Amino acid sequence: MTSTTERPAPRAAKPPSWWERQGDLLMRRPFSEFTFTHMNWLMPTERVQRGEVHRPLPADPHRLDLTYRFEDTDHTLADLHRHTNTTAFVVMHHGRVIHEYYPGMFAGPRVRMQLFSISKSVTSLLVGIAMAEGLIDSLHDRVIDYRKDFLGSAYEEVTLAELLTMTSGVGDLEAWDVPDSDIKRFEQAAMGGGDLAEVVKSARRRAPAGEAFNYSTLDAQVLGWILEAATGTTLAGYAADRLWRHLGADRDSYYWLTRAHPRTALGAGSFNATARDVARLGLLMTHDGVVAGRQVVPRDWVRRSRGSDLPQLAVGALGPSGYAHYGYANQWWTLGSSSFDAFTALGVHGQYLYVDPSADIVIVKCSAWPTQDDERRDRETIAALRRISDHFACTR
């Protein structure tokens, strides 16, 4: 009898641990209704302190019985909230709260909501303030002018202008359902204790800088780190001193921080605030950066955020990482071709700060979608928000 030595069968890949999958678990319905309102229970945080002066928002309640048209059918706002998992909904017209609704299980006027990529638009405002103060010299400055540790990475020669327009050419298509994509590795590092900077530095160049739009959380995170380097303070500290304390906010806001040390805020996605206080940011944008007579954000910076002359950023021209009804400018999503058209800040799972300067309308919608992105839910939401804006534009 001849004996043979058999090669052992290859081991199956070890399934990811709970710790590695926590981002997916925390963002899954119905848990997300809790996590999106209690991030400060789950992650380290840094407070963004409000100012000493509180300015209550005046109210002029209206019944919004209007309907909107979507996919050849008329729908009510109750349909919108049911179809798109609304948790908070605030509508302002001429600086007054005309409608407010909190269908989320844990939501309410004083509850701070996880805003995801609305944080990117907040970071943009802070960059505009830092430029006005002379802390940032030029949008032509490169990443390595502020972060020498990015030397040798694909980001080293990328400019601030390219980060603001997401035309760095660095990183892959942002795909949350691809296990080893840049955005999944970013999420796992932020929440699981990995090295976030190393994840960003490892991203590869996919296209020449400045040529094409590619929605990138990595670009926005680098922008936040540049802001911290330029100002010599944390993102939360600078936001509190230069922005939040001037708004007359109801509550302190906060950034949640990475678990690993040195802990860092996600300028790309960890800002949390009440829906009413987010609406105050919208008022800032409708009023050209002015709050109570004070120019908080430079007027030209606000106008820059309403639209771009770059053809690759025009509505319908963003390519595979932007829906056809959007353009892009300065970390904001645009919906028209003029500086007085509506534009919006967006966050995954259905977060909106919708601003229509012509109608003097601000709408905040927080949601708990079952998935990060959903084109149909997004199209329906924009159809409804446009309808509200058009209604009040006709009745002012």
C-alpha cells in the first residue's frame, strides 16, 4: 500500500468581525434611527460651542397640503416622508419657520442629527472664512504646502481648488457596496481604529487633476486637514469661533472623532447639529453670508457655492458619480445655471440642506434611508422640495 501526502485544502477567507462591520450595522434600519441621533453615545466627539447670544427663529406655521408630481403620479408630503424615511423636516420662508415635522422615532427640535456629507459644505464655508482672514493664501496652493506628510502620495500636487470641486483625479468611484473600495477602507479606519491618514495617502491617481468630477470623501477630508493646518486649531474649534457662535444657534453642535489617536474630526462627514440649526446655515447662504448684520462668510464665497463655470461641473455633466439632475460647486450640489437657482448640501442616507435664494426658501430634511445612496429616493425628494419652493415663490 502506497501512502500519499495530500496538500491541505486552502482555508476559507475569515469573515469580517463585528468590529470591522460596525459601520454597516450602525447604518442599517431600524438601528440607524437611533444611531443617526446618538452618534455622541457611540464615538468620541469634540464640541462646537454656540455663542452667548441666542436668536430664536420666528415662526409662521402653515399647513402644507400641496402635492408634488413624481413618476406621473401626484403625491402628498406624507407620501414623501413615508417613501424616503424622513426623520426631521423644517421649512423656512423669509427667515420664518413655516413648517416643522419630526417623524423619526428619536428625532425632535433639540435632537442633533448625524449630517454625513452636509459636513463637506460646512468645511467649505470654513475654508472661505480662513481665506478671508489670510490664513489660506490661494486656491492654487497645493496639499503639500500645508501637509508635508502627503509628499509622495497622489495628493501631493493637488490644489485646494481641485479639492473643492472634487476634480483631484485621486481615488476610485465611491462605492459603498465594494468591500475594499477607498470609501469602505476609510469608514473602517474612522470607526474601527485604523490609520485614516494612511488610507487617504494610499489612494491612487485615476485621472489627471482638474479634468473630471469624481465625488470623493477623501478629497473633502484632505481639505479639512489643510484647514486645521492653516488655522492651527481643530476643525471643531475653528467652526465654533468663526461660524457657530455667530448663528444664534439653539444648541452646541459637535463632530464625532476617529477612535484611533491622534483623533481627528471628519470634515467630510461627522458633523452633527439640530435640524433648526442646520436651517440657520441655510439662512446664512440665502443672505449672502450675513447674520444679524455681520458678514460671517464672504459674500463672494457664498456666490461661488451656487454654481460653477466649469463645463465638467454643469448640471447633467458630472458623470457616473453624480446624478443627472445635479451639478457641483465648492462642495455644494447645484440644480441650475445661475447664482440664484436652488442648490443643496447632501449627505448619504437622505440628508438635505436645500437653499433657494430666489424664493427665499430653506428646507432641511434628515432621513434614515436603508442604503447610503438611492437615486429614486433622491429624485423624489428633489421633486418635492422644488414643489415647495415653487409654491412659496408664487405666493410671496
